[in-house]
Amino acid sequence: MLRPFIHYGFHFIIPIIFALLFFPKQWKKVYLIFIAAMLIDLDHLLANPIFDPNRCSIGFHPLHSYYAIAAYLFMLFFSRIRIIGLALLWHICTDQVDCWMR
């Protein structure tokens, strides 16, 4: 019962706190990037079944693969896409916490 609240809280509440604390002048833009990072969940459409509450998406879906995670880490080295990389990594961390709670 608590798992969805934690998962979606990490997806929606923590990013707004992060944006307000670390990017107060651009918080709306940063928050929207964090929300847009949830688009990587579109790779769930490739799975059968599309949704399985007992499946860990890390390492299973293409955009949640270890290769993709390495690419997201690599994005941190470039200032123009650093926030995008950070948002994608936060999404991965959120999904990993969800895996631990299974």
C-alpha cells in the first residue's frame, strides 16, 4: 500500500524540492525536465505484459538497461545536457528503490 506513494512521491515530489533548492531561478524548467524524464517508461510498451508489478524495470527494459544508465551518467559531463542526465538518473534511482520494495 505504501509502495505506490513512495514511488510516485519520488517521481513528482522530490524533483520539485530538488528544483526549488538547487535551481531557484529556473525551477519550473528543471522540474519539467524531471517530469519529462518519465518518458523513458515508454519502453514498457515493448514488454509482455506491459505492466507487471513484480518486475524490476532496471536491466529489463531497453531505456532502463545498464547501457542506457551508462549513457545517462555520461551526460553528466556535458553542461548542456547535464540536467537531462540527472533527471534520467533520478528516474532510474526511483525505479531501483521500487525494485527493492518488491
